[in-house]
Amino acid sequence: MDGAHENYLEDTNIEPTRKQKRTAGDYPLASWLPERDAFILEMLRLEGRGDFISQATCHGTYGCSLPAEFHCKDCFGTKLYCQSCTVDRHHEHPLHRIKHWKDSFFHDVTLKSLGLRIQLGHPTQERCYNPAACQDFVVLHVNGIHEVSLDFCGCETAQILEPKTAATFKLLRHFHILSFESKVSAFEYWQTLTHLTHNRGVVIVKDRYDALLRMIWEWRNITLLKHFGRGHDPAGTGATEQGSCAVLCPACPQPGKNLPENWESAPSEIRWLYALFLAIDANFRLAHKNVSSDQMDPGLNCGWAYFVEEQQYKTFLTDVGKCPQEKSTCASHNAVNLAETKNSRGLAATGAGTVDCSRHNFKRPCGVGDLQKGEKYVNMDYLFFSTMQHTGDIAVLNISYDIACPWSTNLWQRMHQYPSMIHLRHYDNKTITFLVPKFHLPAHIEICQITYSHNLLKGMGQTDGEAPERGWANINPVATSTREMGPGSRRDTLDDHFGDFNWKKVTNMGVSLSRKLKAAVPECDQHVRDFEDFNNALEHERPEQVAEWRLAVERWESDLLQENPFALTGKHMLLALTQAAVRLNLSQQEADNLEHGMDDSLHEEVSCSVLISSGMEIKDQQCRLARDIELLGGHPTDLQCMKLQERGNILQHKIEQWSKVQLLYMPVVARLRASDMPTSRTHLTEEKAHEIKLWLPSKIYGDATDPVHQCDATLSHYEWELHRAQAYDALDDLRRHLRLRTHFYKFKDTHICGQRANTCASAIIDKVELNVSIAAARYRRAWSALKHLSPALSCTMWKEEFPKLENDDIRGMSQGKPGQSSGNCTLSWIWKARSIASDAPEGETILLALRIEWCKSCARATRWVEEVQLLQEEMRRVTAYLLWHATWWDAQADRRAGLALAEVEGIRGYAKHQAAVWRDLHDTFLTKCPPSISLSRHLVHCRLG
């Protein structure tokens, strides 16, 4: 199977493609194999004269009696002709390849050697009275490289230039499309032509590679201007505006083209529907070596498409590019903090930055530029403000950038330092939201994860902000061939590929949006139902709190400067209680004691907290080893046994080293080990590693009945804190795996069919079930340890914080106990329990955690409702844009006057043809898009503002 073909079928079909079932006899290759010898024999027969072996004379013209010795490889059929008839038949096909039967086999000959001459400027077979002959002219065609005899027309003016090479439009278009589909380089294409011409290595083909490069470059530029109606402008190509030759996204809001009347005055409740989604990113695969210069290779597009105008860009960087790079205040973003240290030796550009349409993955006009040294703000600012000059009066902007948190902080202050020509007009009257793409968001600090999240902010739908990352997969294969181009030709080549990428998106827009809508509607229904179940359960128990939460979300959505309901702020700013955080806190306490001269450590490398935390880690490793041994089965392989034995040996060595240090802090353990050891066992190593008792304080208090067997209070306190953190961690893991299990079960019921697919899905669900049981067992170990330690530490209220986990408690958020119906199911305590630590009262802390979970559940449902509404609005915009573009081309038909009749006819014909193309796209789009879907139920139950 071809993965690329499967991806193509998936991208161009609304419904999922189903593999056709083949019968036992439906194997074409197997049926061909018995005929293979016949095929070989037929191909060998065609190496001779074939059906015309007995033909002695030429039948090309009446009365011709010359020997028939010539055969054309490119004409239809295998008939033989004489030399004269062959030349006469090819005046209109001068680039065909001819074979000459001589010495019992066919020889390659050229039409030039047979006497054919090509006359330019006159009808076929009409000769010029004042020709300018050229005997060594080379024409590049899709079937090879041809040397021809050519006569220029000298009837009116003398020929000033003396070109020696030409390429057919067919070849240039062939390479153009092939480079888009296969990313073939010009050199690889040239090599293909040389091998098509002579593949034996004994004939040297005239080198016309440099000429081919120039012609390809000119062809790209001419076709770009032609496709965007620049030949229809009376002012000519010199009046081309920057960004006017970019393929625009028909689904994005384009003022004057696809937005409804009075959209500027739309109510605030629906303004988000007319938002422009942008995504910013950089690609360091698109580096450029320090080859040639802008003076020698300036480029032909001049900022007309996707790359910004180079001279203005470099002038801007020279004037303001020396400002120091601001450091990131979020996580350690190397793209920001290390931008100044990016290795640029031998490179004119270390990569390229782009601004894309975030929802549909279109490259924006004037939104691409080279990065001279890393992903610096000054570069990305220019690209952003440059493409914003082509957005019209859009009032709502959603801007996604993987470093949006530091980049957006002083964006407007930096803008005022830049030339006024790139300023974003009326930015203070626009609603501008900065976001971080979903895949990049987990790398940010916690406050950024709730401030810049697509999942939490109003109006985002299911936009993920990762559009540029998907686009790089299309352009990266071109990086190798463009790296060593001149600067201008490189920019024009990348512009061309970006344009093709955008055009394919336009032609496939109906399939893309239809598939998204068909997937979004059931997801919307499901998430709304899940939220309703959760919301109804909470409203029954806490109606006042739910009303407060709803108002808090509405206030925050209307003004992001209000308190974020997804965050724990103010007096409730609480730290996550994890084992890692507790270990850090205990280590800091020990460091403070050392500063004050209080050192309780009995070992130079292992302190009290390290002893307890490492003992708990060893206990976790014992549990994992015991579980893996239990899952091994009755007939394990030698390799499986060997790996488990090695793990056991390593673990046993760790326990021995840890036990020696333990005796320094807990001498009582020696007596406990001696009393617990059976008489048949003489040494610790005889005991299995996963069965060795570690005798942590909780184990001593739980098993030892002798009051003498007491532990140091400090050790007990350390273990208490670490087990509390372990319980929080386990609850978080348990909730996450339960949500994942619910999702997998719903996905399996909805989308999976067939034995093989169900088997694979069941295997995945089994892994999730195992993770659920592991998390539950970890919580129960922590709960048991807390139970044993609580009397010694006089902790009596801990069970309110950590209820006992029963099997009935391990269930999904919307899943009731066995026997409960959907109307009266109760929420398990694990979804109400807090996963944070604070000094607040227990009830208040639980409400805080429950509020965040409710807000997130509501946001998930709301985002899916928005996604359906956005998709329907985008479908409306696409139909409007396609019709607008057809009308625009109709208007271009009669713009130019004073030209020759043939030129006027060509201009009008091309405009009418393009108008018909856009109308065909419109009609095709309507056939692929389903009718509008009523969302009244969703709006009633889920919209919050």
C-alpha cells in the first residue's frame, strides 16, 4: 500500500474511504504473470520493423517509391516512411524523435540531420524572404533536448539578440506542476532530460542548465502575474501592489469580498464569528547559504506574493534591528533566549518566519521573511505588522504563537518604535487575543497554560494554532534545493510553492470543511450532553455556587482582565502538592536547619528526607516488578525471564545499600528484621527483591505491636508529607486515565467496526484499564500508610481529605454506581476531591477544585458549539468569496483598450475562462457541503455569553 495515496484519498473524500474487498480471483498481477513472456516478446518485436517488415517503399505520398527506413517514436503507430516524407510530416511536429533502420537495427537520428528547418514568425512551411539562420539552436522539450536548424524572421526588423536556447511551454508547465508534486529540483529535471535524450553515456549533450534555470524563473513570474490579472491592468505590471499576487483564504473574513452587510456593527454576542485567526512560526529548515547577493540576484516578485519586499525589510532591520532581544519570563524558550547565539556561519538566513491562517493553513500575503539570526522579535514583528496591512478593518484578531506570552507583552510599545507605515491602525479599538498553540502549551508555566489556551478562551472553537507546523511538511522537501540558490530566485521559488499550497487548499475547501463539520456535530452533541450531566448533578447539590461560577465565566469572557475562573488566585493561590514539590520543600527545610547549626543527618550523603523518599521509590519499584512478574504468564520466554531477573538483581542491590543507611537512622529495624526472618533463611539475598520488607515508619507502626518499636518523629513526619503528595498524584493520574477510558469507549462504539479494528481498540483500552488499576493501587498504598502514621502524629482529620477508595468509586465523571440511572446518578468523590494543598477550610478547598473542573467542562462543550458555528460561517464565506472572485474576473475582461484585436480577444478570453473556473469551484463546493444544521439546543444549554 502507498501511504501517500491513502493520505490523498483521505484528504479529497468527504466520507472515509473503505478498502474494496477482493475476491480470490481478483489479483491482476497474478493473472499477468503467465503472459509476461508474451509481453517481452512483443516489446522485442517492436525493436524491429514489426508489421511493416515486408514494406519496401514509402507510402507517405502518392507515387513515392523511395525506401521506407524512418520511423517516428512520438507519432501514433509504427509505420515507416522515406526521408523526404518524414520531414514533410513533421513540419508541425519538429520536436519528435526519429529512428533510422540501417544495418539491421534502428539508429537515433534528428530531424535536423534529415533537413528539417523551423521558420519563426510565419505560418508552417512558409519561408521568410529575409531569414536569419541559426544552425546550432537547442530546444528543451518534455521528450528530451533537441538540436534544430532555425530561421528567425527578418521581414520587419533585424534580429538584435541571438538566443541559442528555448524551452517549450509544455516543458515549463510540466516542470512547474512536477516540482509542486514531487519537489524535484531544476537540476534533477535537467538530468532527466539528458538521460531521455542519450542514456548511453557516449554522447555529450550541450549544457543548457543555466538557460533552463533562467527560463523556469521567468516562467514562474509570468504565470504568477497572469493568474492574478496583472496583464489585464492598463497600468501594467509596474502597478502591482504588495501582496496582491497571493492566493487568499476564501474561508477567512475578507472585507468587501465575503462578509455580510453591516458586519462591522454586529452584536457583541456574535462578533467572534468574524474573527481572523493567525498563527506565527519559524522554520529553521529553510536556511539559506551566503550565495550571490540581492544586487546580482534581486528577485522578480518584489513583495507581490508571500515574501515581504526585501529592500524595505532589510532597511527596517538596519534601522531598528539593533535593539536588544527581550528575555522570556515564561519557560526557557530557546527560540527567544538564544536567538542572539544562533549559529549563522556561512548563512545569509538561518531560517524563515511566517504568518499563516490558523484555521485553514494558508500562507498570508507579505507574511514570510528570512531570519538572519534566530527567531528575533524584530523579525517576527515586521512580518506580523506587514501582513496585517492586508486584513482590512477586521475588528477581532486571534493570534497564535508558540512564544506568545513573552512576545505579546511589549508588542505595542515596540510597534511605536517602528516606522509608521507598518503600524497596525486602530489596534486599541480591536479585540486582540494572544494564544499559544495546543501542542506547545504544556511546555509553558501554569499561568500561561490557562491564560493563552485555545480550549478556555471564548470564540476559539477547536482551533489548535498548529497550522504552520502542518504546512512545513509540504515545504521542507524544497529546503535542500533552495538553500544554495541566489536570494531572489530562492524567494520567488518559495513564493511559487506557497501559492500552489494555498491553491490546493482552495480547490479542496469543500471536502475539508464538510469533513470537519460532520466530525464536529456529533462531538458537539456528546460534549454538551456530558456537560449537562455534570452540571445537573452539581446544580442539584450546589445551585448557588454553580450560578456564581457561571457569572465568573461570563465576566472573564467579556473582559480578560477580570479574575480568571480557571486559576487559583488571590488568597487561594495554592501550590500543586506533588511528591517532587514536597521533596523540594523538605530539602529546603534541611538546608535552613544547616544554616542555623542544626544537623540531624547521620550520613554525609543521605539526609532524613532523602532516606524516606528513596525508600518510597524503592517500594514503587517493588510493586512494578511484582506486577510484571504476575503478568508474565505460565510459559515465559528465556528473554523475558532474563530481563526480570536483571531487574530483580539491580533492585536487590539498591535495597542492600539503602538498608545499610537505614540502620543509622532507624536502629530498631535490625531487631524487626531478625524477628521477621524465617529460620530457614540465613541471609537477606535469599529473599526475592519484590518481597523484601523495607520497614518504613508506616510499616513499623502498622505491623509492630511492641510499644518499644517506635520511630523518630521527624522521619514519620517526612513520610506523612510524602504519602500525602503521593495520594494527590495518584488521584490526578486516576482521574486522567478515567477520562481517557471514557473517550476510548465512546470512540470505539462510534467509529470502530470489524473484528481486527475492535481487537486493536480493545488492546488499547486494556492498557488504559491497567493504568487505572495502577493509579488506584498507588492511592491505596498511600492511604494505608497515612492510616498507620496518623495515630503517632495525632492527625485525626486526614480521612476527610483522603476518603477510602472503594471499587464503586472508580468510575467516570458522568457514570453512576451500579443500578443508578442517568437521571439519578451521583458523582464519585474522586471528582470532587481536591488535588491541591492550602490552609483554607476543607469544604472551601474542595469547592475551588470543583469550580475549576466545572469551568473546564463548560469550556469544552462551548468550544465545540463554537466550532460548529464557525464552520457554518466559513462555508457561507467560501461561497460568497468564490462568487466575488468570478465577478472580479468578469470585470477584468474589458479593462484594456487600444491593443491589437488578437490581444484584446486573448485578454477577454482568459478573463472569461477564469470567471468560469471560479464559478465551477463555487458549484462544486455547494455539492460537497451539507445544509445548515440547527444549533438551537446547543445554544440554549451551553452558550455562556
